Amino acid sequence: MIEGRGLRRRFKWLAGRVLPEPIKRRVRGRFFGYRPAGVSLGAVFVADEQGTTVTLDGGITLRFGVEDRAELQYHFVDNGASVEELAAFLALARPAHLLFDVGAAKSLFAVAFCAVGPDKRAVALEPSPVMMEGAARLVALNGLDARIDLRPCAAGAAPGHLPVRVYRDGFVSAAPDASGGRAIDVEVTTIDAEAERVGGDPDLIKIDVEGYEHEVLVGARQVLRRRRPPISFELHLDLLERRGIPPSRVTDELLSHGYRFEASTGRPLRPAEVSDSLHSVLRFIAI
């Protein structure tokens, strides 16, 4: 059964790469996840000479460069799963003070977290130098340099270094058979090591690490045992299976620390609904 689900996830991924846009548009809601959201962020965009400002429900205001406008439209309006994910994340952010944004990309979540209130700070971990440039620009535009600690490194099971390839769009691959792009060596840290470095455990963790979720959790065992902070998760089931790691290994690790699971809309999820999901990427909350 699980093998069949993995094949169907692989088929959907391949179809998403090769099908013409008009066909994908007709089936996206069912197969590709670009569906209307069950909630609204109330995003209002205003362009000025400095770039773009977006205000969300609750009075959260973020400033972005013009080059980020399409990405914001996607996350805040177009992709229902992303809208629900961010809405759930912001609800978790309100009582929290320290975020670890793991796989931060341009640090959108870290910036949104700190925009919720002046008492909040974040550690953003991202191995891609291209993404880090975008993150530094975004953090500076919002005046958050003193509250967001940008860390140009990956997170894993143990500190060290990792050879990767970085591509023009900023994405990084550590796959042994990866080709193209530019070969670089990146630092690897752990959530436990970062908590020791900053002198405190995070109140909230966001994880989006493209199939390396299990290693990140192994490197967070001390924090998860001490504090068990809520985790906003993007689980890449297809990439895990491509590496030979069953997604149930991720849910089992979380269950061992006493976590339970919810969809971004708040609906309780059974562990099997997470690990056996047909979605290539599943966004959920571990609490």
C-alpha cells in the first residue's frame, strides 16, 4: 500500500513537470495542491518607490522588493496550502518569543514571525548563498537585522560539513547523483547546537528541508525532550522516499517525543494520515 502511494506521488510529480499549463490548471485543485484556501490572510498589497508592502489580517505589515512580488502572491493568495500554512504559523507565533526557521530560504517565515511583535527574534538556517542574499535583503528592508540571526548553514543530525550543488535559482541539492550547478561545501549545524549557541530553546520551529526532515529531528532531540516546541512542518514525502527513508520514520520520531499532529486548518491528523499521505509535500503542525 505504501509503495503504491509512493508511486502515485512520483507520478504526480512527473506530471507536474511535463503537462501543459492549461491541463494542469484544470486538475490542480485535485492533484497538485493549488486549491482555494480554507482561510484568508486578508493580504493587501501596496506598491511604492521602495518596493511592495503587504499587510495581513491582524495588522502585520511586511516590506518586500519588487523581485519578490510573485513569490508573495503565491504564498499569501494563490496557493491554498501555503495560505493555510502561514495562517497556522502566525497563530503559533503570537505566544512565542524565539523561532528557529530551518530551511529558511529567503527567511519569509522569520520576517513574518518578527513582524508579529517587537519581543520576537529568530534564528534562520539556510545553506544556499543565493537564498541568503535574498534573506539579508528582506531582513534589512524590514529593519530586523538586530532580531534575525542569519546562519548560512544546513541543519542535520550532527555538526560537520556537507558537499552540495547550488543552482542559479538558489536551490541546493545534496543528492550524490546531483549534477549541474556549482559545487560548494556548506557547514552543518543542529537545532541542539543552535540552542546552546544562543543560550535558549526555541518556542517555535519551522522545518522545510527538502527530504532531510529525519536528520533535522535527530539533531534536535535534546530540545524536543526539554521543551517540545510546536513545529510548523513541510514534509517532503517524495524526496524522503527517493532517499530510501520511509516517511513513517519522521512521524515515529515525533511520536517518541509526545507530539500529535494537526492539519494547518486545525483538523486532527492520525500519524498514518501524515506518513501515508498521497501528497508529495504535506504541510502540517506537530504540537
